[in-house]
Amino acid sequence: MNKAEVEKLLQKYSDGLCTEQEKALVESWHLAELSTKDSDLNHADLIDAKNQIWNAIEEQTELKTRTRYALWLKVASAAVVLLFVGFVIKNQIQKQIPADENLSKITSKAIKPGGNKATLTLADGSKISLTDASNGIIAKQAGINITKTENGELIYTVAALSTSKTQNLFNIIETPRGGQYQVNLPDGTRVWLNAESSLKYPAVFNQSSRVVELKGEAYFEVAKLLSKAGNRVPFKVKSNLGANRNQEVEVLGTHFNINAYSDEPSSKTTLLEGSVRVANTSASTSNLLRPGQQSIISASSPSIIIKDVDAEEAVTWKDGFFSFNDENLETIMNKISRWYNVDIEYRGAKINKLFGGRISRFNSVNEVLETLQTTGDVHFKIEERRILVMP
């Protein structure tokens, strides 16, 4: 990537014409913040930071062939974002405190991020480790072929459908702590499953309804399905967590994210495209969501709270980022705990601070914690697979 191409990409970003991959190269929370707020960084600091970023981009793109371009985009964008975040934060902190009081680095053995890990439970109760299974067809049930791809996807295809044999056949895909997986359901719906989550779904959907059950977090791209009469078949996602948090989301064809972990205080549904109806079945209430809105259902109230959000921020985990938008430390550490499979222990006074930023999930947990630590509001210590959180 030469100088002219770099400048062209910057202009596309400024005009809002970048693709998602191009946006990932130039976008981070701090870049957005600095574009709207006064910063104590001087002009030379900003130019130096940009030069470091674009030098890294130019160096990497010259080393990669076109056939590897898509894969490199993911890795390079993560590195560039962390480079910019780290540079800006460290410059700001170092200007505010004496040199001998600068934060020390976390020096314990690096804990690596999660990856494509999951277990598939078939209708007959047999379990298949998708982490260890070879690529190709891994199972057949009642005329359905189940295939694992090299990209970490599970795909269902109809070989010779026999309706009588497929009724009441359900599969369950589960990701552990430190795992994620993508599954293409029998109707063509694509689902990305985040860490420590599970999805129960039929081996074949019928012509009247499509119902799946989710625990944890997943992003859905629902395929449109027509009945024999030509009517759209609704798609429903149930998340039954008890304590007034039994939720049902009904859609006809849309993109949305559901975060429904039992250890979080609320269930959140974020709509990116289309239209969904969110129902709190514990309280017999429901609301319609528009794109760019998020519903919140908590045990403390029977109502469904609707608010406008940056919907893309809710699904950055799917693209390899932690994204924090005025989030408390407990919520952030829950995300880190699930993805890196570590335990969290809090010591000292509670930290009542809200954090914002975007950090790559491709980095070790040590790097992520170092970046959070540069705020000066929180400190960490790693003891094997336990993280101590301190003021």
C-alpha cells in the first residue's frame, strides 16, 4: 500500500464510504474521541501516531499476497488498533504523572486468547468435539449431513429428507469458556456463538415455525423462509433464565444480537437490520425494535427498556474486538473471563468507574489488561489463571 493508497483510504473513511474491513484498519475508540474532543496531545504527537500506524500497514501489505489479503486484514487491523490505543493513552498518562510513577507492565506468562472451540450434541445424545473433529462430514442424521469446515463453521445440508424421521430431533452446540463457533442452521440462518454459550435447535425446521433456545450470547443473520402457502415462517429465539428474565425474540428475516448470560444483571437484544418483537414472557410485555435500538430486560423490573445505541458496537466481538462504551468494570471483566478462560477476584474498594474503548481479542490477556491499566483507575495482577483486580 503506497502513500497515495493510504491517503485514499483515509479519505474514504472520512466520507463514510469504507467497507467493514477498511473501517477496522483506521477506526478505534480513541481516534473517534480525538476527532470530536479537544486533546492535550499536540500536533506532532498525532502525526507521529498516524505515521506509526500507516508504516505498519504499508510494511504488512507489501509482505502479503492477494490470496492472503482477507486473513491479513483481521490480524493487521487488530494490531493497528492496539498500536494507536496504546500510543495515545501512554502519551496522555505520561504527561500527567512523573516518570518514576508510570505504571509497570504486567510481566507474568502471557495467557492466550480463545478460538474456535465447541461441542455438538446430536439428537441421540452422542457428543462430537468440534475442536478436535476433522474437516468434512462429521455426522449424518435422518437425511441431514453435518459438515465442519476449515474456517470453524458447522453447516447443515439436506441429503435425503424424510420428515417422519426428523420430527422432534434437536441438536445442541455449546462453546466453552475461551471458545466461539459459527453454525449455519438447516434453514440457512447463520449464527455466531460467543464464549460460554449454547444453542438448541431442530435438525430440520417445520413449515409453521422456527424456534431455537439460546443461553449466553449470539449474533443471528436469519434467513427468510416461506411456507408452502407462500407465507413467511417466523423465527423465534427463546432465552429462559428465570427470575423475570424469560425472553422471546420473534423475527421474519433480520440481523440482531442477543446477550443473555445468567451471570449478567440483564438480557440485551440489539437490532442491526430488519424488525424484531421482544417479549418478556415472565411479565407478558413486549416491544418492537427498530434498527439501532436495544432492549433491556432485568430481574428488577417487568418492563422492557428500549434505548438507541450504536448497534455495530454490540457485535464487535464477532469481528475480533472487545468494545466498551461506558461500561462498568464488572461487565468488562466478565467478558475477559469468558474469552480467556480465567477467574476474576476483586480486592480492595469497589471501582465505580465507567470505561470506554476498543481492544483486540486477538491479543493476550496481559496486553488487554495493560491497556486498561493505563487509565490509572484500575490495577491487575495475574496469578496463573486468576486475575486480581485492585484500585
